[in-house]
Amino acid sequence: MLQVRSTATEPEARPARLGRTVEASWWLRGAMQRRVAPRQEPTDDRRMPSRFAAFRRRRALSAGAQPDSASVEGPATDGESNEPSVPALVVGLGNPGKEYGETRHNVGARCVALLARRHGARLERHGRVDRATISVGGRELHLARPRAYMNESGPPVAAEARRLGLRRPQLLMVYDELDLPTGRVRLRLGGGYGGNRGMKSVITSLGGNDIPRVRVGIDRPYDDGTPVRDPDRVANWVLTRPSPAERAVLDAAIELAADAVEFAAAEGVGAAMRRFNAADGSPPALRGAPPARD
């Protein structure tokens, strides 16, 4: 008997191979199109990494856009000039407790207490801050002194700024500065924390360093004329009381810092910088004399 070999499998196999070839062709074409397609740049900050979103916000603010009023960000300027606005909240940094009250690290807290006394006000405890309200130049000025230790100053300061609905440039910080000669007073609109851990905490909690400040120099300890940088010795320096001669210089510097705060509250931080930074910036007891050191 003549036998005929079936070839039914061949027509079935060929369309399957053809189908796979077509499918691969379409995949390859799609991959090439994706490779050469122009990249679409996101325009919504919510779709961008946070660092790029922050950069876009800073660019927008520099172009004149107004920040959200509920935020602590953004420039605050006078309506009639380009000057930084007058401060609405003055914060003096220091450590709580009588054992720290007269140490070098507490010159900022002492300055705020002096301002309250000058204007017949009293700092009273409210949560994690002591606070009072005075009037300078016909404007209301809030005073605050954190009840947290220096390195934890940020959260109480941020909470007070939120309570008052203020942005960072509407604050004025007062604190001690190791890298200024004893008794020297300097104002700045912003910048780093300069080794002051309290200011570092404030910058972190408020989310930026565009915070005006009054710095009061306490200098560093010295070894044969060489400034000491050892962290333990520096910590001991700031947490001890100054000598009687240095105490007199710091007392005068605190008075000068309070003068600078009042001037800034009446005329603006920029005007206060021109007045107090252009001058010697040190109290009369120090002018013409080398910094007092232990």
C-alpha cells in the first residue's frame, strides 16, 4: 500500500514563527521610538524631587513671587522701600536655669531680658518659651527666650514663629559668637550658624538660614596666642562665667545689642546694619583695647 506522509504540521508551524517575528518587530520599533523620543520636563513641583522643587521656589521668589502666607519662607520687605522688614519677633538664645544665667553662652537671653526691663515688660512662661510684648517705634515687638537647652532651641522658636504667623526674615535672633572679639556686635541678614549649636537648631527647624541675627562676640580661649578649637575646651569656655573685666565688657555689649535691636525694630534691619556694622561695633569699654581674655 502506498503511504502518504502527512505535512499538516508544517503549515501550522510557519504561521506561529511568522507571528513571533512580527511581534519582535513591533517590540523593536517601540523600543527605538522610546529611545529617540524627546524627554518631557516636568512642570509640576509635586512631580519633581524635593531639592529641585526647592530650587524652583527660590528662583520664583527671586523673580518677585510671593510665598504662601502660612509658611515661614520668603522675603519680607517694607512696602515703601526695598529694605528688609522690621523684626516682629526677637529671640535671645541661652540655656535655662540659674546656673547658666551669667555664662558667656547666655548673652542672647540676657539681651532679651534687658529689652523687656527697658520697656517695663516681664517675660512670662508660655509652654517652652518665656515671652513678652513691647512697643518700639510705634510697632509691636514680641520677645522670646526658649526654655529648652541651647542645642534644642529650634523647635520652641519655630513653634513661636508659627503661632505669630511669621516668616523667617521677620525674626531677629540674638546669640553669642565665638569668632568675634569679646564685646563686638554685628548684624547679619542670614548665613550659617558659625559654630553656635543653638542657631544650627533654629536654622534646621525653620527650614532655612535667611534669618536676621545680632551676634555678640565672646571670642575663644587661647593657648599662647593661638585660638583653641578643641570642642571640649570650647564647650567649657562658653558654659563658664567670664572674668570680672570681661563681664564688664560683655555687659556693655549686651546694652549695645539691645540698642541695635531697638533701632532695627524702628528703622529696619538693613538700616541697623549700616549704622552698627559701619561703626566700631564694640562697646566703649572695649574700643582701643585688646579683647579681654581669661
